[in-house]
Amino acid sequence: MRELDHLAHGLARFALRSPKPWETANQKANAEFKRRQYRVLEQETSLRDQLATYVSIEDAETILWASNPAARTLQMQGANLKSLLETGVLSIHSYLEMLKVLRDLNDHQSRSERTRNVPYTRQHPVVSRLFSRYFVSCCRSE
């Protein structure tokens, strides 16, 4: 179960650290600071390499081809739980508890993606900079 926790955490890290157009992290000054000050694992390794540690090659390919790898992994884990229930390895109570955990993980994952994929209201500096530039351009024209 610990390996699945690492897998879910790794997929979330890769998804949440993908660059967005409104972010300033890849601008020249920020990239230089980042290069000198700290390392980001997701920029030094590939998702394929990280997946190889936790899942089979076939499962890794399935996850990589999905439009949302984290959600696909949770879906695969749900299917695995169902097969364990059908073979009698899991009791119905254990299955329902684990399914509840998967549902919660899916909920948290989708919430974090929604927060990450919407630039406002988290990006006040960007909006402030745009309004400042607009104000300066209006002042210059007069």
C-alpha cells in the first residue's frame, strides 16, 4: 500500500508542476534563480522513469497514454480492488473502506487540478502587473 501512496504522490507532483502560461517561473530571472538555488525532481526525471519503479511496463504505458494519468491510476486501482473482492482476497468491509479512500483521493486530486488550472484568484501579482501596465500606457498617451 505504501508503494501506491508513492505512486499517487508522484503523479500528483508531475501534474501540479507542469508549467502553465500565466506562471512566471520560466522567465529568465526566475529560471536562473531556480537553477542555482534548488532542484525539482519532476524537471530532472521523466514520469516514465518514476512509474517504472512502481508498476509494470504495460500499466505504465496505459497510465502514460491517459489524458489524466493520476485519475487513470486511481481508476486502475479501483479495478484491482474489485478483482481482489471477486477472488475473495478482500472482505466486503475492507473493499468498501478502500473504495472510500480511493474516492477521497480522487476528490482531492480533482480539487487540486481545478485549483491549479484556474489562474485567478491565486495570481494577483500577474493581474496587478497587467493593470499597472495598462495604467502606465494610458498615462503616456495623454
